[in-house]
Amino acid sequence: MRADPGFFSVVANGPLILADRDEALATWDAVQVEAHRTGSLFAILGVDLWRGFTLLQRGELTEAEGSLRNAIEKGRVVGRGRGSANAYAAAWLGRALLERGDRDGAREALGRRGEPHPGSDGALWWRRSQLELLIADGRGTEAVDPYGVVHLKGLVKCSGDGCRFSTGIFTLPAGYRPARREVWGCS
């Protein structure tokens, strides 16, 4: 991470984030020190963005909000306020605010997504947060495509006694019942 406190640190830290390991935050601390040492505002922005995601995954919503707002502000400074990186920040900030019950704040955050590349991860995260907001607003039928399919994607984690939070992966629109059910398992 010393060689690249930017993108490769995200890749290297990903398994720790997804495994909900405390070392993920310690890694962001180390990357932040390196980013400040090199003076790379882009790397510092990346740490704020991905620390915010890490905190969001852990259910530490207030801290996630602060980190994501910092990332958005730094993105404006370095001229990255319109692309996929901003879509990540807007999506995750919107999700944090929605999970805290602030639908208006979530709507405002999602409105700042910029112009992500279609099909990019940033655009997909933004769409997921937008769907959750539509459902929370009672507009779940707008989350269903013209073929009657609700597009859901999620990560199942933290099913034991040590869970930090208890949010579901997704919520079906009120009154929506799929015509057929497919359950895929893994072992």
C-alpha cells in the first residue's frame, strides 16, 4: 500500500471489509498516513470514500456519513465530482442517511451522483440506493422493471450473535409478490 495508497489499497483491503474485520479500519488509518505523506489529495479522497463504505457496512452510520461527506467535498476540489467515484459516494451517503431514517437527506445525496459511466459499479451502487429510497417512499412499483422483475443484489453477512447491525439485504415493494420464486444456495 506504500507503493499505491489509491486503488490497490482498496483491492487489498476488500476481503477485510467484506469479512467485517476490525483490521479494515486499521488499514485505512495506515493508508491515510501514507496518502498524507505523499500529499496525494486523490488518495486522501479514496481513503475517505472507502472508509465511509467500510463504516457503512459495519452499521456505523454517523461515522460513515462524515467520511462520505468528506470524500464528496474532496472530489469537488480535485474535479472528480461528476463521474463514477462521485456515484459511489452519493450512493453510500444516500444509503447511510436512509438507514438513519432521513429520506429527504438520502434523496438529496442521491441527486448529487454526477454522471457515472453506465453499467459501472458506481452506477450500480447508486441504482441500488435509489431503489431502496423508492421503496421507503412507498413507490415500490417504480422499482419493478417492465417485465415485472425486481432487480435485487445483496451481500448476506453477519448472521451470528456478533452482529453489529440487523438491516436486511433489501425490501420488496409493498404489496409486490413475485410470480415465481427462485432460491439459490451455496455450500
